[in-house]
Amino acid sequence: MTRKITVTDTILRDAHQSLLATRMRTEDMLPICDKLDKVGYWSLEVWGGATFDACVRFLKEDPWERLRQLRTALPNTRLQMLLRGQNLLGYRHYSDDVVRAFVAKAAESGIDVFRIFDAMNDVRNLQVAIEAVKASGKHAQGTIAYTTSPVHTVAAFVAQGKAMQAMGIDSIAIKDMAGLLTPYATAELVKALKAEIDLPVFIHSHDTAGLGSMCQLKAIEAGADHIDTAISSFAWGTSHPGTESMVAALKGSEYDTGLDLSLIQEIGMYFHAVRKKYHQFESEFTAVDTRVQVNQVPGGMISNLANQLKEQGALNRMNEVLAEIPRVREDLGFPPLVTPTSQIVGTQAFFNVLAGERYKTITNEVKLYLQGGYGQAPGKVNEQLRKQAIGSEEVIDVRPADLLKPEMDKLRGQIGELAKSEEDVLTFAMFPDIGRKFLEEREAGTLQPEVLLPIPDGSGVAAVGGAGVPTEFIIDVHGESYRVDITGVGVKGEGKRHFYLSIDGMPEEVVFEALNDYVAGGTGSKRRSASAPGDVSTSMPGNIVDVLVKEGDTVKAGQAVLITEAMKMETEVQAPIAGTVKAVHVAKGDRVNPGEVLIEVEA
């Protein structure tokens, strides 16, 4: 008896999210679409996850326009997206009318399959999204966010599957975002689901622990119907098992996919060349790493985390952060590490490491989580931490969105004439600050994607020139002497310079970001260093999201006076003493650094 296995390729979404921080541009997708469309994939994953964020923040592309272009270029293939349930594509819960509006527009623009998950596996947060997908006539796929912990059992996952089936889903996906599945655990879970639930089972497994292809094979043997893979040039490590490898492994068996291996290999060679274009976003943390079985950090998270740490100048502390993540996760009741909980846990872990004191700074998202704002935690949370974070505030025990009033009209009013369509309103809804900035820049005709560095060709780059500018140095550090040659320079991004160095003959690349302006004859610093008891500063480099006080205001000790954003998470900065606000040195949007005086409070 033959049982054809169907395949979804993740090359246009999760594969480059896992390896290149979601940086692939539409211009590199469209030329190969004709061949992708001929393969016979069950679907292509093209949207969701960090797509929106990367498009408007870095690529300066309209994600809706990307979807429409891909729909036109792929007329014969289902297009699939990842949807975070009530969170949609953002980091908070949206009102039900926003969820329905978003799903309707996504379906209208070209999405056929909605893979719907909740970071807490709280099925209450899936209900409205599933209803909206069914109303649009599209495929609703209920998702189990797979993880391991004392509270995550096969029985619990089967119960979740049954609850989603009762909501009307068309299929079930096991989403192993971190590569935690092992072959025999996979077989056990698939058998249990197939025994109790009469729906197709899809396997989405990352290869972070080097077990992905074995898990998929055991899943197929246990009754799974479908696998997610990535074209080989964007496969393995924190990405997915290679498409060509799995097609070849099943060829001639009862599970033969029927896909054209030679055509897929042509596509693989195309993306092999494309990947080189994005070399600056490659990270050393995207290869097979068995530590994931302990730290549980998923592929998409680790490449983004590495990139964010790099931007903060703290990449050398990655191992400390990876060790802290499981401790924070336990404190929060073992949430699966998938967006947004992966970002919530990862960022809090980084704050804990950087500050040298656990929970000295608690992000607003962690506070909201502990209050029940994301749904019910899978396990028991640390009550001491909850008290520290939210004090005597009431814990939410209903579906969080039940507390939200309709938002669409309000959002339309807030964005006003910048929005030329309902899609623009929804982009603003997902990411208010960067969405507004994107729409403003589009209006002004100033959209500029981040700079892509030239592909290294071994010949170096143009020499740094300029009369009187030295490019060769001897540097003494801790009693050791090094010869440093500056061999080239380029632009890394806004406010950043990229230098090519040779240190004792070894090539290196470094990025410099100026933290202040040069002032002749002065100290060169825009803001003085905090020293007085009432000086407000931050322990983390970031951006000012909001200034909550003005000069002359009276404040209490511990009162929030600023909100900063770092690594996509917001944090309140409190007044260190009670008194009067003497001076405010920052405004919304300003970049700030640790130790700078941002606000002065006088007792």
C-alpha cells in the first residue's frame, strides 16, 4: 500500500528567517517562482513570522505587496503563512475585530493555508483566528507548539489536538521550532494523535540538534502525512531538513513524494548564489548545536538573538544568555519558546546577564505575561517573581482578548491619511512605531533598504584613502603588540561604518557606531555620565519609546519616567529617588546608552 507524502518548502519564509534573520528580499524570490511553481509542492510557506517586521523595519518593502506578487508568480501552488493566533504577527493580543480583518485581507491577498499557533498552547487564543480562516474558505491548520518540560506530555498534546479539532481545524501541525523532537518521541506523538484524531498530521521540525531528518522519517512511518523541508542551500542547522535529501530518501518507497529531484536541485543552485548576497547576516550560531536540547532556543530566535546581541556589542555573552534562558523559562512556568514567548524569555535572560543581577530590570512583556496577558502558563510560575513584577495587580484568568474593545476604528483614526488602504492600517496595527515610520517614508518617497555589503571576492576592497590618514598601526594591548592594517571601509547601516582589518595578517571585520558627535576642544559627549542620586540612566543600550514626565513634575521613587526599547522588548525606567524633575535630556526616538543621564531628579 502506497501513501504519498506531501511537502511544504520553507525557503521563502522560515528557512531564511532561521539562517539570515529574515533578510531575503522579494527581488530574489520572484525570478525562481516559475520553477518553484512547477515542483508540485503541497504548499510554499511565504509569509508570517518575522516577515512583516523585517519587511518594514529593514527591507523597506510592503509585505502585502510581496504577498500579491508571490500570488501572481505562483498560480498553481498553495501559499501558506504562520499566524500567531490572537497575536497575529505582533507581540501582543489584538481585539477580535483586528484578527478577523487581518485574516480576511491575508486570504484575499493570496494566503491559502493558515498555520495557527499560540505561544502558550492556550487553545482559547486560537478560536477567533480559526473561525476567521474558515469564514474565508481557506485551510485552517491547528498547531501544537512542541516543547519538553515536566508539564508537556503526549496526553496533554493529544488533548490540545482534540480541542482544536472541535474548533473546526482541517489539519494538525506539530511545530518543533527549536529542534527538540527525537525520533522515537516523534513516532510516539504521531501515533497517539492519529489514533485519536482523524485529521492529516504535518511535521515541522528544525534540525538544530541534528535529528530533523530522522524525526521526519519516524513520523512518516508512524502515520504522518506531510513534512516541511528547506531547499538544501538554506537547510539544516537551525533551519529544516533538506528538501532534496528527504525527496531522495523517500523515492521508490511506499512514501514517495513524486517530486522532481532534478528540478529541485536547479532551484537549490539558484538559492546557493542568493545566499552569498546576504553574507553579512550569517551567524556562527546557525549550525547544528546539541545544546538546544537544554536551552531550547529555536532557529529563528537564535539568528535574531545573535544579530541583536551583535548590535548591542554583547555577542561575547551569548553563552551566558543561552545558560540563563532555561532558568527564566522555568520561572515563567515552562512556556514553549516560540514567538513571542521566545523573545520575551530571551530578552529577559539577556537583561539578567547584562545587569549582573537576575530581574533587576523586568521587561513590560514579562510583567504582562505574569499577569496572564498572554494566556494561561503551561506550568506553575514563580510566585515571588510574579509579586515583584506586578505587585498587587489582579491576575487575568479569562481569555485575554475578552478584555479588549474593538480596535479597527481607533487604529484607522490614529494612522489617518498615511494609510492608503486597509492593509496599511493593519501594518500599522502590527508594528505601530516602525509601521508609521514606514508609511511616512513611503509618503515622502524616502524608503531606503539597509545596505548590503559587497560579496567578498578575496581581492579586498578599495583602500582607505585621504592625505594624512594612517591605515597601518602597531597596537599594544596588555603587553602584546599587534600590527593592524585597515584594508577597506564601507557602510554597514544607519550611523554605522564597516571596517576591514588585517590583524597580524589575519583578516577581520568590525563595525563601528558613533555614540556621540565630535566636538572640538570639548569632551565629545552629548550627555554626561550619571553620578548624582537622582540621575536616571539605563543599563541597556536602546531607543526611547516614550517620555512619561516633564520638567517640573513631582515623582515618587520607583515611578516609571521613561520607556525604552531594546531587542524588540520594552522596559520601564524608574526614578531612583522621590523629588522634582529638574531636566529631561531625551525625547521619543532618541538612541541611549548605559550610564548616560537621561533625566535629572532633585530631592
